[in-house]
Amino acid sequence: MNAINTLTWKDRLHGYKKNPASAVLFLLVALAALLTFAVLLFLISYILARGLPHLTPSLFEWEHNTTNVSMMPAIINTIIMVILGLILAGPLGIFSAIFLVEYAGTGSKLIKVVRITTETLSGIPSIVFGLFGMLFFVMALGWGFSMLAGAFTLSIMILPLIMRTTEEALLSVPVSYREGSYALGAGKLRTIFRIVLPSAMPGVLAGVILGMGRVVGETAALMFTAGTIAQITPNVMDSGRTLAVHMYVLASEGFHVNQASATGVVLLVMVIIINWLSGFVAKKFTKS
């Protein structure tokens, strides 16, 4: 791998002349990378150009009313929803993955059933989860439109994602790590939590980051479970809207489109900050 990385462009061009198919594949890969970067840059530039001119201090006031569609209640509700969703889905998904990889055994029928189930759940549209949450948490359990009902619905949505990414991260840890720990006299549980899990932590955090991104950007499921009331909820049993729902409501009403664009900027910044913090934590785990 190091020898390949140290090849000069002249050597690479000479190799491409000898094998034109490699040159075509290289161009396709480079074009795909450039196209992806261009789309991402266009989206970010468009959101900033549309939203930045309409960001005003009044949008960050504590109270939302008819004259001032403040997004501060939605920002706080979004943070609360992310915390609740991760508290519910994070440990359950990680521990389930640990059981499947370390205890269930390879080739187990249980693993096959669980994998099929998680993949099926991953492909279900969010509106279906919203309808389930409304029928079960809101109506059957009598929670009403509340932050707790929305958090439980979102935790079911992101559980397969966290579970599958954690499972793949644990499988990527070399078997020699486990054998070395057992040879030193460590038990299975100690090996998992002191050797295997820290080694797989970057992959685990990647799944958590994706889960947080889905919680932050979700609208359909929350409109059926958490509601759309623009207020700072002192109680998780109260209704409240997140930032994505707030932006959707403003845009759909048609009276505050500029404020909806400004909300998109804040939502973008929030996602970037969450990803940066998660990446920072992942680097700390990798160094340790």
C-alpha cells in the first residue's frame, strides 16, 4: 500500500497508457468524487445564501408568538429530542450488537433473524413509524402528543442503524485482540468492555452520529407524535416542535418563508457542530 501511495504521477500516467481500462475507471471515480463534492458545496452555498440575510436577533428570543416566529424553543426541543433518543436507542443498540457478535455465535439462526428484522426496519419510511407512534404511544398508552412519544418513536427508527454499525465495528476488531486478552487472564466481559469495545469505538460513534443526524432532520414521525406546538417544554409529556418541524411549518404556511430559510441555516450549523463534536470524541478514543 505504501509503495502504491509513493508512485509519482508520471509513473501512474505510464501505467494508465499501458492499461486504458484503469484510466477510464480512475476518471469515473474522480468524476464521482468531484460531483459529490460539487453537490454538497451547492447545497451548503444555497442554504447560506437564502438564509443568512434573514437571520435576525429576534429569531433567537425565548418566546414564539404570532409577531415573532422565534426558533429558540425549537432549538432547545431539538437538543432534548436528540438526548432522549440516544439515551433510549444508544445503549440498547450497542448492547444488542455486543450480544450478537460476542455471545450468539457465528452462523446462529438468531443472528440471521435479527439481521433480517433490522434491515427491514431500516427500510421502513418514517411516516410509517410516525403512524405507529401515534397509534401506540399517543393513543394506546395515553401519552398524547408529547416529547416522550416522539423520542420513543425516533429511538425505534435509529435503533437498527446504531445496532448494525456497532455490529460491523465489533466484527472488524481482530480476533488476536480477544485471544491476547484471554491469554493474560481477562474474562470475557472484561475483554469486551476494556479491549474490544474501545477498539471499535470509532465505528460505534459513526452509527451514533448517523442516528443523531436522523433525529435532528426528522419531521414526519414527530408531527404525528410530538406535535407542532412552538414552546419550550418543561415536561417531556408536553408537546413541542423540533427545528426541522419548525422549518417545515413555516415553509408550508407560506407567510414566513424567509424565516424558514434562516432556520435551515441554523439546522445546518447544528448538524455540523454535532458531527464535529462526535468526530472529536472518536479521535480521542482512537488515540487512547
